[in-house]
Amino acid sequence: MVTPFVKAELTAAVTSLGYTEGNKYFKDQYCLEALKDLIRYLRRDDETLGIRRELGQMKLVQTNLIPIICEYHSDETLFDVVLRLLVNLTNPTLLLFNEEVPTDKVVRNYYLQHVSHLQSYKPVLASDKLWIVLTDKLKLLLVKEPEDRLEDDKLLTERILILIRNILDIPITPEDEKRTDDDASVHDQVLWSMHLSGMEDVIIYLASNENERHFCMHVMEIISLMLREQNPATLAQAAAQRSLAEKQKDTEELMAMVQKESSEREARYKKMTASRSSIFRGTFCVKDVKSISEKDVIVHRTLTDGKPIDFHQNKVAKRKAKNRIPLPNCDVTRKSTLSIRLMLKEFCLQLLNGAYNSLMHIVKDCLLRLKTQDHDETYYLWALKFFMEFNRHSDKFRVELVSETMSVGLFHYIQTQVQTYSESITVDKKKAAVWSRRLHVALRAYQELLMTLNAMDKYGSESVRKSSEVLKSNVFYVPEYREMCLVLLLNYKETQHSLDYLKDLVETNHIFLKLFEQFTKGKRHLIVQSKSKAPQKRKKAKKKKLEGEETSTPPPTFDEIAVEISSALQEQPTLTDDIAPYDATSDLPMDDLNNCSRRPKPIWL
């Protein structure tokens, strides 16, 4: 919590920054020291984000930081300190709370308060002057050769990219903005300011240049945040003049809304006319429904429609447990204004023609070498799905523009990610919703690969069709790829997966079966793999004894010979002295001498 002393210190530091007179901002002589003091205070912020929330209430970003960075951008030291403070203040709220939405009521209130402060920053951060300053700074830094850049230049470049990412990552609330489709939202205003300043060209340069590969993940995040609200199919079909189909679709939607509004008005009018005063107003009997007295039930309410009779309307609804509530859909897709759509379409075409394959190759290499942060592969999978779908719905389908992401290795990579996410949902149950969204992104990427294979067979040339056949032959013979959709369908749970996920999963399974059917149709040389059981070893049958075979006599028992042994022990026979078991001086051969020991012996020996 912020103590009164700390609050007074923050107020004094903010006051020492400067003031605005007319349309110009004048900095104070202690402006640099005050900015450094604010950075030091932010380092000591606690988990409740007290200092950040206090600075948000003071509107530090709107009234001081943006004017300073626009008016005094030539002062490199001041620009660097203001940039550091801006990056710190615009960090995502979820990142500050260790990627977990707090469940405690008080802490959750702090969380929502910080989100509201970020949303209040975004309209000011859409300033054209700010984006022109950031673009000029980036251009000056990127003109230098990589060998000639200092460490401070690399840090400044990275901070500018992080600030752009933070601005685009500020969450949007369509309910609060209350804007319809074909209207410019705050996010669209930010995109338009980027377009006017030329920031798009800088991003495409960073994506296509091999020497700037250490900024590849920042570029990937910026691109995904720029296009997160857009539908790739709608974006690819955007034109300067609306087509007849688009006009007809808009007319049908308008007529449906008018019809819905008129039906609601008629329903309200019927309720008003049915509730007029009468002697027995709102009292009627329900046939074939017996009460406790075995008579027809008497209902005391206005009769508007005899069908929707609900006897549970006065009961308290049973509360559903949190772990049994279906997972809601989190995707936000809207139709921007025509100018924004045309601008984004041109940006996507330039990226596909000049930077997509190189960027995806660099990002994939960084992911495999573990040079990225955790879960950065979701940006890679999202970009794969978006740009391949955009290319598929463009005026002319060209598979060479997305050749980097059409390979058997990519099928294997997506399959391993799907398996990892599915296992994490059951293991890490506290973050099951987060893992489910990542699984949905991976599934959409897999679906788009299958759709592109279908487009290659349908619109491609002869060489493209042969490449598609090779890919399908390598995919369909692997059991993990064939059984992936089936396993996901068996593991579906409404508490862990959204309805959009189920819809995409069913569509993916349908596309896979269609491709598999086309692949097997008319094929003569198909290898059908089946599990064969190892032959069991036969047990050898025991040889049956012959009927005429004589049975061996069993040895005598001790009881039978006990009498003979006792009588032999009681006698005292005299032994002869002339018997020697072995004579060494004898002339007889050794065989005869050995036979001497085999002579019959007395029974007691």
C-alpha cells in the first residue's frame, strides 16, 4: 500500500517534471532527476501495484510523458529515461501478476484498476507525433551497420520495440467503446498512426533482414497484435469498392435486425394489451396438470402465451460450481473500417512477398534452439494459421509464398505441441484454461495445413499437385497424425474446452477424412498396415505310456527292511584278516584289483 509520505513524494516528483502552456510543453530544470526518482519508486513497488495505480490516477502518461517525448526527443539522455519509464508503466497487467488472474476480491480490484489505467493510456498513445518520433529513432538506429552499433543502440532499439508491443497489447473492451463494425476503434486509430508514420515499413525491414534476427520474436509479437482482431478471409477479399455480394450481405443483416426489432416491439405491445384490468386478471387453470388437491392447477399471472408455463420461476436457481462452468469463448473479431482493412491487406501482401518465409525460418530456428521465452511458439503457430489462410483466400493462390511452413517436419512439430498442451491441461489444472487456448491455436494451425493441402490439389499446377501427393503420403502413413483428431475428440470436456474449439476440431476431422478419401481413391499401390500377432509356441504333448509296458517296482520302504537292519546290527560277525581291498605289491592287472572292491559286502557295511 502507498503511504501518505510516498504519495507526497510521488506528487512532488510529478510536479517537478514541467507544465503545459497552450499547445506546448515546458520541462522543469529538475525534470531528468524527477524521472529517475519515479523509476526508482517503481522498482520498490509491491504486489498490489500501489505506485503504478497512484501514477495512473495522476495521469502521468497523458499529461507529462507523451508531451516530453514529443517535444524533447532530440535530447538523447532525456529520451532514453522517458522511454524506460513508459515501457515500465505500460507493461501488461497479467505479466505483473505472474500470468495469473488474482482470485482474491481486493487484489482482483487492484488488477482491474490497473487495466482501466492502461486503457486510458491507449487513446493518448495513438498520437501521430509519438509514432513519428519512434519511427525516426528506429530508422536512425537501423541505418547503422550491426558491427558499428553500440550496446546502448541495441538496448534503445529493443526498448522501442517493446513499447510498441505494450501499446498494441493493451486490452480492448468493445462494450465500453460502444463502437459498431466499420467504425474506427482505439486500436484502429493506433494502427492508422503507425501507417502514417511509416512504422509498417520498418517492421517489414526487420522481418526480412537476416542481420536483425535477434529482434525476430519482438517483430512476431507486434505483427500478431496488429492483426489479432482481423479475419484473414475478410481481409484478403477487401477491395476499394464493395462487391455485390458484400452489399447484399449487409442488406440482409440490416433487414434481419429490423425484423428482430419489430418482433420485439409487437411482443411488448401484446404484453401491455393482455395486462388490462379485468375481474379475473391473470388467473387461469391449466388442464391435465394436477395440484395437491387433485384438481387443475390455478396460475395467477397475466396470460400472454399458453405455451411457456414454467413452475420453477419462483425457485432459487441452483448455483453451478466453478469447475463445472463451460469454458467461454475468448476470441474477439471485428470488422474495421475500409481504410484500415485496405492498409492491413497491403501490409500482409508485402510481408508475404518479401519477409514471410525468412521470418518463419528464423523464428522456427530460435524455437528449436530454445533461444526464446516460454510459450513463444503460440505466436509462431498463430502467424502460420493467419498468413496461410490469407494466402489461400487471396485473388491468386501461390504456394511458394508459404513454402517455409509446408513440410512434414512442421506436421511433426504441431503434433508434438498438441500432445504437450493436451497433457498439460490434465496435469496443470489451475491453468487449464490457458493451456486450452494454446491447444486451440495449435489445432487451428494444423487445420490450416490441411486446408492448404486441399488448395494445392484444387488450384495448383502439376508440380504443386505432385508435392501435395508427397506430403499426404508422408502424413497419412503415420499413425500419430491419423489418430490425433480422434484422440482430441475423445478427450473433449466442456469445462476445459470452448465451443469454438469443438467446432474447429470437428471441421479439422472432416477435412482430414476428405483428404484421406481422395488420397485412397484410384490408388493401386496402397500399403495397409495391420498389427499381426506373433505365433504362439505349441506345447509338446506328453508321450503316453504303452499299455504293455511293465511298471518299475518301487524301492522298498524303511519299515520293510527295519527288522533285517536291527537283526544285522545285533549280530557280531568275525571278519577274516586275509582279505585286503587293495594290494599294491600284487602282479594282477588294475582291472582285477578294482573288482575286489565290488565283491558282495555284509549288509551292515
